[in-house]
Amino acid sequence: MGQAHKISDAIVKRLPAYYRYLGDLQTQGITRISSKELGARMGLTASQIRQDINCFGGFGQQGYGYHVAELKACIGDVLGLVRTYNMVVLGAGHMGQAVAQYDGFRHHGFCTTALFDPDTNLIGTKIAGLPVYSPQELSHYCRENTVNIGIIATPMHAAQTSCDALIACGVYAIWNFAPVDLVTPDSVAVSNVHLSDTLLVLAYHMQKNLHAELE
Amino acid sequence: MGQAHKISDAIVKRLPAYYRYLGDLQTQGITRISSKELGARMGLTASQIRQDINCFGGFGQQGYGYHVAELKACIGDVLGLVRTYNMVVLGAGHMGQAVAQYDGFRHHGFCTTALFDPDTNLIGTKIAGLPVYSPQELSHYCRENTVNIGIIATPMHAAQTSCDALIACGVYAIWNFAPVDLVTPDSVAVSNVHLSDTLLVLAYHMQKNLHAELE
DNA sequence: TAGATTGTTAATCGATTAACAATC
DNA sequence: TAGATTGTTAATCGATTAACAATC
């Protein structure tokens, strides 16, 4: 089943939210949902939801709506959640440790297997049951183990180097927590979590609200 | 100085990146930048950069470009970085602790002052030098101290309750790390960090790249 | 059958890009 | 002055919304 339409970036960014809401519905024992009702819950228009869903052809039924389980499975497919992914964390500081222990994605098939950090106090220890290795062992580790995703949680200055090292090891996906925009070939997928950026946007909106109140 | 044009959401989301890149330029000792050069660095078109900047009227000079320091200060103004913000963290788990200790925004004027967690093993201790209190003490704490931003790093099921508690205490900005879309009045600014969402988007792109290679 | 709700086409809206006169 | 680069208007592109015939 090929994709009916191209899935635009705007739609891709909404897919995780769809997946999440459909999961919630399942938990609540709801098996059937209309675009109208789903839109109300998610804060989207019914029209947009139908447009989005039609991009990958998961189809509903006129007069009925969508089967929750079916639609969720279909979106999972599109997102690539049919398989599992092994991940390693570069940088075992606060953020690296937190991400390594974060369990919000384990049940989606993402599994962290090791951390890498140059700190000799950490090398050889375990964090959340996962071994910490020297960055020099990365390429050896990648040869011996399957590594699908590299998580960059190093200080800013080490981020690009870490990224290059991962790519040299054949890792084609980077989840970046450092506040830098990494330079990578097109064949490498990068997803950035620029924490301070989201905080600055929050400051902007906060300030805007305050001004609005004074008017 | 009023805003020339309305600043759209799309532009607001780019402002932190502008701010970041301009800071980098300053560090490199570069005092002057053209929209063309800045665009090349940031991966935007020169045209877009000029459009963006003209929204808030920070103006350049024909034939010269923009003063880096001036433009950066102007964007800082727009973002509301002229003042400081006090923050408290709700939920002292891995993520809460990591965020409390994250220093990527301290120099922008954001200061974390306390954590709140129901875990009696944590209450009364210090994390990164910051006190951990019981959530029941939140309203008292907010009366005695200025709290501008509430950070939600609780488990999913406690997120909405925590959010409500913060709002009841007069906190008008929420930085949310729980994988839920919070329900709030319009006067409250919310910024979400949905970690797993960004990971799922990464999985999608990774998978898409793999397919592209096979063709 | 009548009501509900889809898939899909057309209309609108907004964001990005192109072009160029103004001017440092 | 000539070259560079802006501010701004117009053109294009893409995303969202509206509308409605098809149909469960």
C-alpha cells in the first residue's frame, strides 16, 4: 500500500500527537472516533484531521468514523514503530542520565543500551543498569552491537565531534540535546531538542500575555 | 517603539535560533552580518531573514548589513529577556533533577529556586543546592517567593493537577515536560517539551531515508 | 430510510521566496 | 562613484478550512 499523497513535514510533526491521543482513547476503552470528536480533543479542525489521515490512506467509514485501534496501528506503521531501535547516549551528565532513564518511549520499542562519557569517574560504572564506556570505545561498541540511534547529551563544544563519531560508526539517526544545529549529510536524520529555545518562546508568550492584560 | 508588523508564531519559533546564532557571532568577534551570510549559516533564505527582522523593526543599513550586538539586543527585548525569571520544578525525578541542574538558560536570566515532590525520601533534601519541598507547600512558597514559571516534570498522571495548582498560585507560565497537552486558560502561557514526540519524528525520518536508499 | 460522517475538491489564508527601487 | 545590501512590494507556494456529494 503506497502512500496516496506525500506526507508533509507539518503532518509528520502532528503524527506523534495523533498516536498519543489514539492510545489514550484505547486506554479509555473507546473503539470508535469521528474526526469531529478527535478534533475537539486535540484542538484541531475535523477537516484537517481528515486531510491528514487521507495522506496515508488509513480510511474511515462514512457515517461511522475511524476504528481507533486500526488507525493507531496505521500511524504506528507510518512512523516506523513496527520495529525496535537501539540507542546509545553520548554524554552522561544530568541530561544524558535523565534521558537514559526516561521511560516515556520504552514501550514504543526504543531501548537504550549504553552511555559514553570521557569522565574517568564514570567509565566502568553503571547508570540505571547501563554501562558507561569511554568515547574511544564507541566504534568498537558499534561494531559489536546494533546501534540505530545516537543521543547527543554532551556539552555544546563536544556535540559536533560526537555527531561525526556516530556517523563514522554508521549511525544514521541523531537525537540531539545540545544547543547547536549539527552539520550532517542528508542521509542522516536529526531531531533536535533545543530546551532553551522552548523556554525563550515561553518567555515571549508570557510577556505578551502580560502586555495584553494592561490594555 | 511599537511593533511594525504582527510577529507570527512561525517567526517567534525562529527567534531563539536567531538569538543563539547572533551570540555565536559575538563570541567569534564578528560585529557585522548581512542577511545573506546569516541565512547561509542558519539555513534560511536572506529574504526570509529580512522579512523576519522587519517585523520588529530592528533595522539594518543598506550596503552594510546588521550590527550583531544591536540586533541581538533587539531580539532579546522582543523575547522578554530584559528581566529575570524565577522558576520552580514540580517533580524531582530524573527529568526534574536534570532540568533543575541544566545551565543552558541560567545566563539568559532564568533561575530555578526550588523543587517539589511528594516522595518523603526527597523532601527536606537538597538537589543541586536547591531545596525539595512537599507539593503541599507550593502555595505557601509562592506567597513568600516570586515564582514566574512552573516546570512540570511529574509523571503523566500528575501533570494536569500540578498545572492547576501552579495556576491557582498565580503562576502564568508553564514549561511542561509531561507527555500530555495541558488544559489551561488563555492567559497562561504553556510551552511543551514532548520528548517522545521528537523521537517518533526521528524514527519516521530515519525510516524514510532507509527507503529512499533502496530506490 | 434518515442521520452521520467520510473522502475529496475548491476556496482561503498565511508563510516563504523573488524582485527591485532606495540608499548607505 | 560603484557595489553591496537593505526594506518592501508582488508572486508563489503550501497548509488549513470550507463545502458537499458519496455512502455507510
